[in-house]
Amino acid sequence: MSTSVLYDAPGPKARRMSRISSIVGLLLIAAFVAWLVMTLAAPRISANGAAQPGMFDSSRWDILNDLALWRGVADGVVATLRMAAVGAVLAIVIGVLFSFGRTALSAYIRVPTTIVLEFFRGMPVLLMMLFILLVFSSGAYAAGVLALGIYNGAIIGEVLRAGIASLPRGQRESGLALGFTPLRTRFLIEFPQAFRQMLPIIIAQLVVLLKDTSLAYVIGYPELLRKVVNQMSNFYGNRYFFTLFFLALVIYLAINLTLSWIARVVARRTASGYTRKGGPKRGGPTTPLTTIGAPVVLQADGGEARQL
């Protein structure tokens, strides 16, 4: 008899079909990878009939020994991180403001904020960059930072609003019972909990922001993609285009995978089963901040929470 309350345990036929499907899928993936490697490694014939070596030929990778290449790559990485860092700070600030305006009690604040937020969420980032660059005659860096900050700030604002809405009503009622104003209750009690709860999602959105810095390629900002694939390929020649493209791909993957790993660590450490020291509590389950049916009052003087 199955011990699961959601579905029955698969029988012999279902397990056999699952194994066959897994093997077939792995074989198809292996065949695709082999075909891709063979295609890239095969010599190519140019338009004038001259034979060009394959993409994995050593003559296409000798530029990796050139220090000038790595200086250019470093400039591109610094420019990308510079735009992403300032855009991330701006996005978080705008997101906090949007979350407070979106959850305001007054309709005169909530409705206009909702309209502006939905407008920015629906506008493509590249179009926003071009609009800021052409209308306000700002530089490429300012246009990229503002567009990334506004667009991702609108998304982060909705994430924080959802986090506030997911909190038990006892949190708000406890703050009001202590004599806090609704705004102070939201700022001191609800918002810190919502921000910590939604922090992994916010970090994941910042990963998207970092990848969207490549859109600044169009407006002429020398970020990593433009610096490596465009400028460096023009300097070294189209013979090394694949090498430079692969180099930019590896750098983007390294940065984004690092941020994704940080998001997973934060998600584990913000789970209810972890203590402040970062490890699972031994000797029994942890006590969550909120208990169903029993609201928690957070002391205004920074003391420990007490349960009503």
C-alpha cells in the first residue's frame, strides 16, 4: 500500500517506462552535444573559397595569451558590475517605495502608484533605455542605470507587496495595539519580515538585472558584451569572434551562477528551520516568528518578541 497521500507509488510498468524515458533523453542530449562539437570543430569554407580552421583549432585561441585582451575584459567586467551595482541599489530603493505606495490605505496614493507600477512593468527595458537616452539626453551609463533601476524596482515592489500581504494579520494588529501608527507598524514590524521572507526572490531578480546590463550594448555603453564581442573582435579580427563570444559567455555564467548560489544560501538560511548562526537548530524544532492563531508583539525597544 502506498504511504503517500498525494499519489500512488508507481508500479513496475511505470518505473520501467520512466527508466526508458530517462535513458532515451540522455542519449538524445549526448547526441546533440556530440553533433554540436563536431560541427564547431569541422573546418569551414569562407565566401572566397578559402578553408578556415575549426572553432577548436589552437590558432583561434592564441589571443588568450595577450595581456591586452584581459585588460579589455577586465574593463568590460568592471563596467558591467558598476552598472549592475548602482542599478541594484536604485531598484531596491524604488521597490521599497513602490511597496509602501502600493499598500497605502489612502486610495489617492495607492491607485496612482498601481498605475505607474504597471506601466513600468509593461515597458521593455531596452525601450526605456532608449527613451531616457533620447528624451533626456543623458549618457549611456545614466540611461542604463535608470532603466534597470525603474523596471526592476517595479518588480521588486510587487514582490515586497506580496510578502507583506502573506504575513499574518496578527503582526499588524500587534503593532497597532502597542500604539504604533499604521505607517510605523508597516515599517518596523511588517516590512522587515516581508523583506527577509522575499530576499531569495529579490536576489534572483538582481541576477536578471545583471544579465539585462547587456542590453546597454545597443545604446553604446562599453559593458562586457560590447567590450569583448564587438570592440575586441574588431581589434583582433573576425577569426577570433567565437573565442571572444565563448569568453564572454563563461564570464557571464560565472557571475550569474555565483549570485544564484548566494540566493540559494540565503533561501536556506532564511528558512524557519535555521538559527541565526546559519545551521539547523539541534535538540528540537525551531520556534517560528509567528504562530497560527497566536499573534506576536515585537517590542519597540528591541527586546525579544513575546506571544499573546
